[in-house]
Amino acid sequence: MNLDDPTRFSELDPNGMIERIGELSQQCQAAWTLAQGLDLPPDYEAARHVVILGMGGSAIGGALLQGLVAGECALPITVVRGYTLPAFVRGADYLVVGCSYSGNTEETLSAFGQALERGTCPLVVTTGGKLAALAQEKGLPLVRFDYQAQPRAALGYSFTLPLGICCRLGLLRDYSADLAEAIQVMEEQQAEIAPEVPTARNAAKCLAGQIAGRLPVVYGAGFLAAVANRYKTQFNENSKHWAFFETLPELNHNAVVGLGIPPDVRDQVVVLMLRSNLDHPRVQLRWQVTGELLQREGVMAEEVQGRGDSCLAHTLSLIHLGDYVSFYLGMLNNADPTPVETIAFLKQRLAEYGSS
């Protein structure tokens, strides 16, 4: 496929996923403004642990927040992807944020119900559905946003709202300046990777071309580990493409031993190394040596660098680039990036078995 053919894009992307991807910076700004205007219960400021409930596109925002602030936030942040709330989450010391784009995610509803039973400080982030109805019925803080998209395409809200809520409650420092920088970086970057930029000068299109026909394995370290996860899921859903992710330095203790076998797989893999000059110095060295190991085994690898001065700018600039890469890879796969028919099938089959 010719990635410089806009007509083909419109044919394969009738629901406008490319427009949603291009709106990430606007989403982040709108979500931040919404969060700063919230009137939250004063007793929530005394929380000693933040627990974020979610699945898929709603959970990744919590994971990104967890990684972003781990080095400076005195409060632990736990992300729960599943039906069951951890046994230790009990009482008013726990701020439990139920995140569900639709408001109908069954795993999140289950865990959030347990949070209510255990007397935590509950808060809801959603566009509506059963979760919003429950919050209204119980008189709980409800952060409701209106953005029509697939959940994964609303990352600007699912990430920036929890960040803004924690800042609003005084649980984190003010991230206003970091976000302003990140938005500027994304806007500058978009001028280089948008659809109208030809492949010869478009890093996202070039990277998609290198991944096409191969199995991408995404490496990330520290605060970028969750970004590597985001790349993996975007390749799965937008590109309809197999993908996996690994985290550094952990992968240096196992994954590097299995690089060469089976050789048929090795020859079809491409490793994406999501790097930042803000990584720990020893991690920087590990990146160098890991690259040498990949080269020694004949595994194709590409480095992708974050932009800006802050961890937040590096996080969002890499996500912005990765989202565009996943779209272009979907085009090369002749796939509509919006529908996720297999997930719809799974939900239908589960519904046939009932809610018990």
C-alpha cells in the first residue's frame, strides 16, 4: 500500500481513527482543565494509597501514571486489572478510582463494588453507563467526560484525568508546566508524522514499513515500561497485528537468553527500543549492551527516542508517535483500525453465560 495515498486512508478508516490520534494533545488539555475545576471531598486529600481500577484502554492511563510518578510520589499507586480488589484495600486511607470509558466494564464494576463495601474513598471517571449511574445513586464524586471514540483513542482523558485528580487533591505536585511542555512537543511532532507528510520525511510511516510483515517486540524501561505496553496494545487493536512487550532491566535477566531460537522466529522479529535520556544511568548502559546482544544474534532492532525535558513529555511524545505508527501499520495490513470484532465476540459469548 502507498502510505502517501489519502484516498486509501479514507476507504480503510471510515470512522476517523486518524483524527482521534491527531487530537491527543487537545484531549490532554481538555482533561487537565476539567480536573482543575473539580470540587472533590476534602477528606479524600488524606488518602495514603491510590488504587486505579480499569481494563484495556482505561487501565493504561493508570499504568502510565504509576510509572510517571514512581520516582517522586510518596504514595503508592496500584493498578487493578480484574474482578477482585486486593485484600489490603480497605478503609478510608484508600482512594479508589474506577475508570471505565463506557462505564459498563464488568471487571471494573465488580472491583468497584467491593471498594464500596470496604469503606474506601471511591471516585468514578467515565463517560456514562452503569458506573456513572452507580456514582449518582450513591452520591459519589463523578468525573464525567464527553468524547466519542474507542476507549483506546481517549487516552488523553484516561491518563490526564487521574493525573489531574491526584494533583487537585495535593497527592502529587503541580504538573501544569510539564503538561504544557508535553503538549507543545506533541504539536511540533505531529507536524512531522501526520498523514500529509510523505513517507520519505515521516518517521512514523517509515517505522510502520519496517514492522510490516514482522513481529514487533517493544522494550521499555522505568517510566516508559507502560508506554511499551501501550505500543503493544495499539499494534494489536489498531493494526490487527501480533505484538509483545518486555521491560528493562528485567529482560536482561531472561529474555536475552532466548534471542536466537527458534531461528525462523528470530528472523521475523523487530525489537523497538523506547529510550529516554532521563533513564537511570545504568539502564542507559544496559540499552547499549542489549543492542549489542540483538545485533550479535541478528535480530532487527530500532531505537525510538522520547522528546522534551520532562518525563511527561517523553511519555506522551512516544505514545503520540506509537499511535501514528500503529495506524500506518494498520493501513499496510489493509485493516480498519477502529473495530475490534474479536473483543465484541468474546463479550457476546460471556454474556451468553450470564453475569454470575
